[in-house]
Amino acid sequence: RLINTLPILSASFCDYCKINSKLFRLMAVCGFSVSFVALAASLILAISSYEKPGNNYFLTFFVGVFFIGLFIGGLCETLSRLIQHAYNVKKENELTI
């Protein structure tokens, strides 16, 4: 009963791929936006605390978050395009048979 009430789980395989592709694209956008917010925060922190050596840990943290966000965003975008390509191939195969 629970599976039939959820539209994502009860959809066909192709619709599920299409939904996954859109959700991975959304996760990529979120990952990139978090990384650029972290970059802006690290730049603001670097400018405001130029001569305070205690803030280097925060700066290192924000730079690390920036690179992790870029990695996750790139990975999600790659998976989104891969799933979208699989969806398109599946649709083409259904048309030829």
C-alpha cells in the first residue's frame, strides 16, 4: 500500500530515471551554491582578519568546504547527465522495437 501511495516509487522505470536526473541536477546546483558561499565567506574572512593568525583554521575550513562542494556538485552533475543519457537511450530503444 505504501508503495502505491508514493508517485515516485510507483512510476515506471523511465519516469523514475527522469525524476532522478532532475533531482541530481538540483543537488548539483545546491553543491555549487554551497561551495561559492564558502568561497565568499573565506574571502571575507581573509580580508577582515589579515593580521590575526587565529582565524587561519576557519579559513582552511571554508576553503575545504569550497572544494568538497565543487566535488559533490560535479559528481551530481555527471550522474545527472549519465542518467539523462540512459533515459534517452531507453526511449530510443522503445521506439525502434
